[in-house]
Amino acid sequence: MPDPRGDIRHNAPLGPLTSIKVGGMADALAACTSFDAVTGALAWAREHGAPVAVVGKGSNLIVDDAGFRGMVIRLTGRLASISVRGDRTLWCGGGASLPRAVQRAAAAGLAGLEFGASIPGTVGGAVAMNAGAYSSDLSHVLDWAVVCDANGRQRVGRDDLAMGYRTTSVAGDQVVAAAGFALEPGDPGRIRARLDDLRAHRRATQPQGVRTFGSVFTNPPGDSAGRLIEAAGLKGHAVGGARISPVHANFIEARSGASAGDIIALMDIARRRVRDAGGPVLHAEVRYMHPEWGIGAPPLAEIA
């Protein structure tokens, strides 16, 4: 009989689970293929007083060099699958790739999710942070989500999640295990053309072939973090093995020997230099896994 907590590994390396490939080990890593397995893993963590972190594609995550003294959950199997339900609903497990979900919708002639092609994360992680691009985000297309905690699971509507700019009400001890997107019928040829345009724009404006994560900072109102960092003269600036991308200043590249400490130090420099130049205090979009308490904001220096 399968373990209701999922397939648990101990002392598991976390760097390989992130797109930037830095960070230490987790005390425990649970691969969950069902809602019951997710709930079981969360209940085990609560029982043992262990913090919990959910890692999908790791495309928006820095893992501390010291790793994580708790339970990391990954969604696999059915919870990484995608299917079309009815005429216009795209059903996605929380562990499904968001770009793959976009492709599945396009193949079915369903429009509205195309902006997600440029977001290289999982559906669950994207819903939990209301990910977006190109002036749209998931709050425009999300119909419902299944959210698990240690007590069980609950299907909630979009309005229950308080979705704002890169924020929702999903708590650190909860997991978005599945989601349903309400999309509109569209012409498959036009949808594919739109995706081709977005991919071409991404290739032209974002670093390719290097280890990086998504945007480092959120855009302040009426401006862009990349423009502000570039104006501060930091394109190509490096700390250890990390450098601000010479292609787009709101991306950090990890080269050989890069550490989480290098990345955090570089983020601190960027924020300070932008502020010193008369700009706003930039706020991190990338998330950080603290060794003791899990995923949250990076430990950046205070700026008045």
C-alpha cells in the first residue's frame, strides 16, 4: 500500500530542483501523486514540528546554501497532468508545467493563457503567487483551485484567493494541488502565432542558455526594475559567481561556483544603487528558502 505521505527521501539536494542550480540539502523531500499524499505530508510535518516548502520547477527560487531543515513537497504523477474538461476548462495538477499547459490549451483551440508561455514554473506555484507577464496574470483566467493543508483539501474560487499583484492568500503551510482555468474558444492558428511572437520576444529580450530564474524584482508603478538597474550602471556587474545579466538587468545569472550568498549580495547592491540614484526601493519577486522557516522574501538589507 503506498505511503499516504508520498515517496519521501532524506538528505535530498535542492540545487538541482531549481533553475539557477544553487543551494543546499533538504532534510526530507516528498514526491506526492495525490491530494491525500499532499495532505499526509503536510500532516506529518505538522506532527513533527517541521517547516514545509513546496518546490515545483524552482524557476523563481533561491535555496539557501545551508539547505532546509524541514519537508520539501513536490507534486508529480497525476498532480503534474493536464487535461481539457468540457468546452473551455483546462484542468491542471499543481505540479504541471505552466508553459506546457499553455501548449495544451493552444492545441485545443483555447485562448487566454498565452502569456504563461514565458513563465517557466508550475501551475501550483504560479497560482500561489498570481504569476503574470505582458500585462496579464492568472487572476484573469483562474476559475478554481484545490488547496491542501494538514487538515485536508478544499476547492476554492478565484475570489477566495485574494489575488493581487504577485500575491494571493495562499499560506506557507498550504499547497495549490490543482487548478482549473476558464478559457475562451479561439482560432488555433492565431493562438499559435501569438505564442510564436511571445517566444521570439523572450529570446530577444531575456538571457538564454544560462542559469537564471525569473524576474528578480517586481516592477514599481509606472516603471521597470530592469530599466532602473541598468540606469544605475549595473548591467554585467558580478559578485562571486553571480552577475546581473548584460541582456536584461532584472535577471541574475549564476556562473560556475555561484552561491546563494552571491545572489543575495548582488540583489542588495542593485537595490542600494537604484535607491541612491533617486529611484524607489525595489521589492523582490524571486522567493527564498530559509534553512529554518521555509519560503519567503529574501533576507535583503533594510533601505530607508
